[in-house]
Amino acid sequence: MQIFLVNAVWTAAHRSGTFEQPLDPLLVYVTLAGLHAWLLSGSVLPYVQRQVNRGAHIFEILRPSGYLSQVTAHQLGLIAGALLFIVPALPIALLVGSLSPPHTVSSGLLYVVSLTLGLGIHVLLCVLVSLSAFWTLQIDGLTLLYRIISQFFAGTFAPLSLFPGWLAAIAELLPFQATTYLPITVYLGEVSGTDALWAIAHQLLWLAALTLAAIAVWRRAQRRVVVQGG
């Protein structure tokens, strides 16, 4: 229903002469963006908050595997759970939405790579925000703010190409576009060849930077952990 309604709204907006872009790729974009949104909907944030509030994170820290690895695995599990709903939704998207094959075979292959990197960036962003629970204990407000900002600048609601110039420039400085906008533009062939490789390189840089940031923040978060008796 959501896919159908979003397609209907964008079709009406396009027929009114609001947008100069062709309608078909625009509808494919918003359909894929909707599927991406469901794929990225699961968040480890409330889980970490509950663990910290109850003190249960102590037991996880004592396990042989690192705490960051456990939180990351939990987030990946949420994404895998979302796939159980998205895969059956694909035929429905073909019926009520606008979903067409990738622009080329290479675009499809690069899309898989770009989507995988985008998922990795999403995982690290969720891990970073969740670690704030070690300082604030209650992160519901931050979670809501993160979801709105991340979806907006990821291009979930509209392609970033439709943003005003100054707003698009801000989006380019943030990692969120690497989770949705970049993979879909690769899928549509709007970014191809050398530009597609640069887009993937851009995602790899964000992945490396966020990994280092997560390690650094976790090292500081450990100092907040107090164990009675040493």
C-alpha cells in the first residue's frame, strides 16, 4: 500500500509539471527507496539502551567476543530479519509500484556492491548512536532525531538531485546518502563507469572512517563501566 501510494503521489506531482525529470526512473527510485527504508528500519539503538539501563551489558563485555562485534552482529541480524519481509514484497512492488531491471548488467553488479557497503555504513552509524547510551542512559529522543535526519539525507523521501543546491551540498558532506541514494543511482545507471567506482570508493572511505570512530567511541564508553569489587 505504501509503495502504491508513493507512486501515485509522485505520478500526480510529475503530471502537474512540477518536475522535469522523466517519470519512469523517478518511480523506480522511490520504489527502491521504499524497499531500502524497510531494509534499514531495524535499529540496535533500543537494545543497547535497555542493556545499559539494566546493567546487562556487563555480561556481554565479559564474553570472549568484543562488545562492538556483538552489537554489530545484532544489527546485522535485524537487517537479515527485514529481508524475510522484503523478498516476498518484491513481486508486489512489481505489480503496484514501478520496478525495472538495472540499467545494465554491470550496473546491477555494482548496485549489489554499493548496497552491501551502504548496509555496512548503516550498521556503523547505528552502533555509534547506540553507544551514546553509556552517557545519557535514555536515547529515545536521539533515536527519533537520528531516524528522521538519516532518512531525509539518505534520499528516502525524495532523490537528492531534487534538493536545493545548498541542501544537496550538505547531504554530500554526510554519510547518509551512501546508504540509499548512491546505490539507487548506480542501479539506475545515473552514475556509471568511473563515476560509479568513485561512488563506491566514497562509500569505502565512510566505512573506514566510521569503523575508526566506533572503536574510538567504544574505548571512551568503557570508562563509564563501573564494576563493584574491581
